[in-house]
Amino acid sequence: MDAAEPLFQPRHQNRRRRRTFRQSWEGGMTISDLFVRTAAGLLAARVDDLAWLAVPVDSGIRIASAWRLIEPLSQWTPADFHGAEGVVADEAGFRAHVQAIAEHRRQLPALARETGDLGIETPWGRPDHAVRYAEGIICYSTPSHGGFHVDAERSAVMPAALRNADGWYEEDCEWAKVAIAFPDLFTDYEREHAERTLRDWNPDAWEAVNGRKLDLCESFMRDRQHFEAVHAHDWVVISASRSDDHPGQIECPATLGGKRGNVPVRNFLVPRDEYSIGRHGFVIDEQRHSQI
């Protein structure tokens, strides 16, 4: 998942020193009230325990994130933030990101999610937290991982392309199948992330549900499959390190098609200012990149 705001219920709620966002919203808070300029002129925002700061970088605005900052927004600095939720083009993109999460938080109470039953063994171990989204649909968390369990009755009404035979849906990608199958149990923000997740990581299921083929630019996996087909006979870098023997060069072990395992490996030199891994891998140009 693209991870920004957690897509599942937080384990703890901190209500000290402030009203909840829902109370603030109902008390007259507007979207514009979320944003404040810091003393240094940076755009900052807070929703419940979540905090963000718009930090300018070469490629736009980095969305710095933190949790439970108690200082006034005007006093925040980049040093207070240790997380990041991506880079957007400008402050308008930063505002849109925060507003989406604010609306998500506003919608959550209406879904009436409850603490679920912990007396079950999950594929990831014994759960320490569970949230019941609806009868027969529970999200479990363990110290290592987590995800949804959908019982047989609920599974029976899911589209076949989304249904896992064992009823378990892990939290990184598979959870999106549950959100697509039962949209009324999720917020707008969660549904948007589910659609993107399914499209990127399980395009076959997305196409079966939506009845059309995805273009390459619409899906990470479709784009990757195309890259692998086009470069199946090219040397694709599988790791890289600065060269001690060749200043200004990157040493790049590469395999045909970028495959790993018991396959032939060749080492190439690539100029440091040219090497950029790209979305799916760096392709060696044998006419320009010397083999070592």
C-alpha cells in the first residue's frame, strides 16, 4: 500500500491536549482551518494525531509526516518530522493529500467498526489486535504482519476474481480485494487506495472486475511485464556500487532480463551521473558501457 495514512483502524487513540478531529469538524472547522504557516513560512497541517509539513525539494514538495506533535504548528520545523509520504508537485498537491485524509477521518465514525475477536490463529501468527468491519469481515494485526479474514458466507458474494479460497487477504496488496468487493465498509480514501493497489499489483483481477484491459501506464505490473518482455535479451542491472578502481563510475552486475538466481552475471561500468535505476531497472548499453 501507498502509505501515508494507515488504511486500518489505529490501535490507540490519543485524546490528550485537543479535541478529536470529528468534534472539531462538527464544531465548525473548515478545510482551510487545517493549514497553518510555520514561522519559517512552510505549510503545516494536523488532523488528530497526524502531522504534516510541506518541505520544498528539487522535484517539488516532500510531504514530511510525524505523529503526536504537541507543539503549536507555527513552531514546527523539518527536524520534528521523521516520516515521509511522497513528493507532490506543489502546495496544492500537499493540501489535496491532507484533505483526503481529513475526509477519511471524518467518515470513519459512521462506519462503526468494532474491536474484533482475537481467539483465532492467522497466517501471520497470533493476533494482538482485531477490528470487525462487518459480520464475517475482520482485520487482524500481529507483531509481524496482518490482513483481513472473510468468512465463507461473505466470500460467497465476492466476485470470483477477487475471492481467495482460504478467506485470508494480507494487508499490503490483497486487502484491496476486500475493499473493492465491499465498498460500503470503507471510506472514500480507502476505496481510492484499494482501486490503485489492485490496478498496480493484481491487474488481472482489476480487468476481470472492470471488464476492460489496462494500458501500460495504468498499472505498475502491466508496465513491468512489458519491460521484462522488451528487455528479455538485454543485460539489466541487479545491483550497483561505487567503483574504487574506476573513479566516477558505478560497478553494475547485470543479468539477461534482470533475472536472479543461478544465471550468468556480467559486470559493467556505468558513469555515475548516468546511472539511474528507473522504474523497473537500468538497461546496459553494450556499445557504451564497458564490461569488466
